[in-house]
Amino acid sequence: MSVYLNGQFLPLAEAKVSVLDRGFVFGDGVYELVPVYSGKPFRLDAHLRRLQFSLDGIRLANPHSVGEWRERILQLIAQQDFADQSVYIQVTRGTPAEGQPLRDHAFPSNVSPTVFMFAQPLVTATPAQKAAGVCAVSAVDNRWLRCNIKAISLLANLLLRQQAVDADCAETVMLRDGFLTEGAASNIFVVKDGVLRAPPPSSLMLTGITYDVVLELAAAHDIPHEVRAITEAEVRGADELWMTSSTKEIMAIVALDGVPVGAGVPGPLARRMDALYQTFKQQVMRS
């Protein structure tokens, strides 16, 4: 398996990073996850724009231009033995130079960022899983207030996601001050009376690329939709709930906290949107 580290493509076993790297010591870095279909990265420009936003958010200069990122990512994809991939990109603030404190909250000077990328087979839901849907639990969103930065320090998300795993469910739906934010590792959509609803982008959620695509498809196909604050009562009274992400794509949540959502099966709008999404993917792959 070939990975990318600081300008080099090398076997995974040979990739080495200092234990003093601020990503390891502080979680001081950001990341992106790009799905690849038939060797073609999906919405790469959008992912790179979001990476730039996250880097700006932590005051870290982008180590590459868009063209350089694209070239390196395509090289990494070409070196793998599988066509459908998930490409992970991570940029940390790097390792303090000799003579600087080994661990200091303040940013070190004259430090080079650590850039790491790897690809693995893309695992998406099977038709059977989509037909059955998944269950979810709810929890208070107790994360920090800059959730729109795709930071590698994901401990709060991990703890929230584990609540779902402990309950044999797929996701944790998060609520803050009585309103829906997102899932621990996904965006959440609500359907009521045929209207698709999504919480608006804010610093309290990470707006996913799939979130954007779903809203674009809704607009293109005259599906009634609203982007507005969604109350907990609306979540619990929904006809349909969906979770979306680059790897999960569109997955229906059929039970929340043990209570069926709507009829307790994936709803008609979820099935329609998934079909539209798959068609859109095919168009991207053929382009």
C-alpha cells in the first residue's frame, strides 16, 4: 500500500512522523476525506475548498496550491489496486524545530506542516442495508463552537458516536439548545409532509459535500425543501430522517432512540433521493 508523506510516495510501513508532531501531541491539524469512484475523485474542488477553509480556521498556511493537491491526489489514486477509494488527507502544524519547546500551546515559529495522505477501499452501504435503513440514538451536542472546522481532534465526536455503537445503532443525532445540529459523523435531514428540511450551515456543524449535493438535487428536481433551524420536536415527529456523508451517501434512519421514524422503513423521498444521487454519481464518473 502506497501512501503520501511530505512530498514522497512510499510504502505505508516506511511512513514515519515525529512523536513531537503537533498533530500527535495536540491534535493540531485538519483533514479531508474524498470518495473516489472508478478512479475519479468526487467533487474534489469542493473538498479542497473546505480544506482551505479549515486551514484558514486554524491559521495554518496551505502547503500546496489547488493544482499541486490535485496532482498529488491523482498520483495516489493511480498507485492503488482498487478503483473505488476513500482518500484521507491530513495536514498538521508539524514538529517544533530544534531549540524550541517540545510542547507549547503557542504556535511554533519556522515550522513546516506535515502532509499525509492514504487511500483505502471505499465501503458504501449495500442495497440490502439501504432497503432496511438504520437506527440512531440522540444526544446533547457538547462539542466546541467551531464545528465547521474539519479538525483532527475528534474526541467529542468519537464519544458521541460510541453512544450509537453501544446501542447497536449506526449514528448519534445531536441536539443543541433544543435544535438539530448534525450527526456525530454525518449530516442529518428531516422530511415532513413531503418537504425536505436541513439545518442551515453554521459554526455548530460541518457542512458536508453530500449535504450540498442533496440540496442541489432537490432544487434541480423540484423537490420541496427548506434550509432552516429544526427543533427537536420536528426531529422526533419526522416522517423520514436521513444521515448523509461522503461514504454513507444517503441512508434512512428508521428508528430514533428505539422509536420508529414514520412507518419504520425507508421513506419514499429517501429512496428517490438515493436514486438521484446514484445517477449523479454515474454522470460524474463518465465526465
